[in-house]
Amino acid sequence: MLRAAVLMGMVLAAPPTLASEVSIASVASASGRFQVEVRAREVPLKRGPQTLRIVVTEAQTHAPATGLQLSVEPWMPAMGHGINDTPQVSAAGPGQFQVVDLDLFMPGVWELRLRLSGAATDQAVVTLKLTR
């Protein structure tokens, strides 16, 4: 279902999301220019493969950030390691990215080290806690 708003005679469509998605984290980027939200279908997160949606908006206007690419490096700070496989990231709409093959194989605290490139360069770190 696509939600829409009417503003001065223009129809602005909201980015597509699944009704079952839940926001699990939201942080400002290192520069403060962007707001980065992580959404998941299943919460609490459990160890194993994850599929996440990352939504990046301009912090001042809340508009979807455009012209960006995203890379994701999962890192487990307590253990000092990441994962062997690189998560697959694809564009999923304006300011939205789908992340698959994100195998968080151990319960505990993980960091998603996000790097934005393209029209702007920035980074953000999102902390997630996984249950068994």
C-alpha cells in the first residue's frame, strides 16, 4: 500500500515500506548531515542471516537522501572481528537500501559500520544487540 500526501496541488508518495517493518535503530551520521534508520521485519533480532532496510534522510529537511551508495561492515567489538562474507547492498528507492546476506552469527552486541559515498561522503555506526 502506497501512502501519499497532497501539498500545494502536488502528490508526494512516501517511500515504500512493508507494514511489518519495525525501526530498530536511528542515528545521526558523523557529520550530522544525514539521519540513518535501520528497519527489520523480525524483532528482537536473533543470530543468523539478516535482511534489513536502511533509510537515509537529510537531517534538516527529512527528505530522502539521493545520489548515495552504501556499504555495510558488520563488526563485533567485544570479539574484535566482523564476518567473512560481504553483505549485499542494493538500492530500494530514494534514500533506501536493502541489505541481505548479513550473517550476524553470534549473539551479543554488533556494530553496523555504514559508509555513504557518491553525492556526499559520510559514515554512521549503528549498534545492535542480538539474542540467541
